[in-house]
Amino acid sequence: MAKVLVATEKPFAKAAVEKIKALVEEAGFEFALLEKYTDKSQLLDAVKDATALIVRSDKVTREVLDAAKELKIVVRAGAGYDNLDLEACTEKGIVAMNTPGQNSNAVAELALGMMVFMARNKFNGTAGTELRGKTLGIHAYGNVGYYVAKIAKGFGMDVYAFDPFVAKEKIEADGVKAVDSVEELYSTCQYVSLHIPANEHTKKSINKELAGKMPSNAVLVNTARKEVIDEESLLELMEERNDFTYISDIAPDNAAFVEKFADRVFFTPKKMGAQTAEANINAGVAAAKQIIAFINDGDETFRVNK
């Protein structure tokens, strides 16, 4: 009997676990749960006989995969999958998947919520500004970017997007202005919202040179990954421009952002993009369904490794 292990240091919502368990057992598989583990050894022990593994932000390293002798598939419940060692998965013949789109609306709502929070001076009682009529650039027009655009248009923002992997016609069909280059996006928009993955091409790609092209009273919003930010370079820009604001749902490594520019930065205590009950359930259930489809039918639709 195939065994499906849900291993989450940061647990799923109770309702999500119950739905995953019901799906797995209805399919005739064994369900196992490891939550709030405090030591890697607990994970290494739990994966020994697992056929399938569902994780959230938990790191599935080569060491974990070495311990998982029976593992056939691992699914990251969420869009980003940089916590999975894809090379090791491929070497071991393990299918790696993500669950794209399940967290998208939650992330988009957070991005706009943080924009409002900063535009209103962190709700400190002083007069702020409005989002209506402001230009918003969406850097990468995937599932999250689509929802950001949809919500921003409701606010009355003028929305632009750049994504070399999405046809201009598709972007413009959503009422969004497609630009030809990332430089054009940044030089055009007062607000820029990041939705790029963290990979060898994007890490530290958001730097002083690029962000510095933004017009006055610029606001950079990062609900992607902190690794895409060149922190030292961005700090230099903030030193030079007292009209530049940086907000993110994950704190940077360099504490100088808060120490020097507390009035122009905001970071949530933890990665918050997917932290809604709806997204939690959607991603977990999608992961379970993908595992069942893979084991029963060989379906590899959402595979992210070669």
C-alpha cells in the first residue's frame, strides 16, 4: 500500500489536514502526518517508508531524499519550489511537483494590502495618499500577477506588466498594458510588485540600477522571494533616495533596512503570502489530488524537474 506523508514544520490548517487525509484514504492509500517537528532527524525517520511526500516550506534536501528509500513523488503545496532539491530528485527518479495557482489570490491580496498600509503611513493618523490613479508594474505575469492586476484595477490603478514568457496579447486581453522590457516597466511605474521565482537568472536581479529607474515616491513590493533582492545595492539606493519605499512579506537578511529606514520599510514577521485558510486548504488538497493522479494514472502535469 502506498504511503502518503504530510511533513510540515509549519502545519496546515486542521481543515486542510482532514481533507487531505480523507482524499488519501479514499484512494486506498495510507496517510501519515508529521507536524511541528523540531529536529531534522524526525523528518529523516518519517520519510523512510513514504511513497509520496507533501511539504510546505520544508526543505527536501539530498539528505532527506537519501533517507526516503521508497519515495516516488514529492509535492510542494504552493507555487515556489526552491525548497526542493530538483537535481537530487531527478537523479533518484523522484517526481517533484508544485501546486501553481492555489495560493495566488492570497498573495495578491496581501500585496495590495501592504500597498494600502504604506500609502496611509502605516495607519499612524496622518494624511497619506491613495492608490487610485497610480501606476503599478507587475514583474512576472503568472497566476499571482493576474490577481494583483485584477485587484489593482478595482482600486483604479493604471496597471502595466512585463513577462517575456507570456504573450502580450494575453496580458492586454486582461486590460493590462504589456511593456517590452523590464527597464521600461520600472521607469514607468511608481509601484512595482515582484512575482518572479528565485533561480540562477533572478537571484539579486532587483538592484540599485533597476529599481533606481522608478519615478518619484517609488514603492517596491516583494511577495516573491528575498533572494531576488540585491540587498546591499538596494540599501545604497535608499540612502540616496529618501522617496523610495520597500515592503515585503519576508524580512531581508540585512537589519540595516529597519535600523536606517524604519519609516520607509515594512516587513511581516513571517512569510505571509499564502497564510489564509482558503489558500492553505486549496494547496494541500491540490497536492493530495496530484499525488493520487500520479500513483494511479502516471499523471505528471505539474512536474517541475526533468
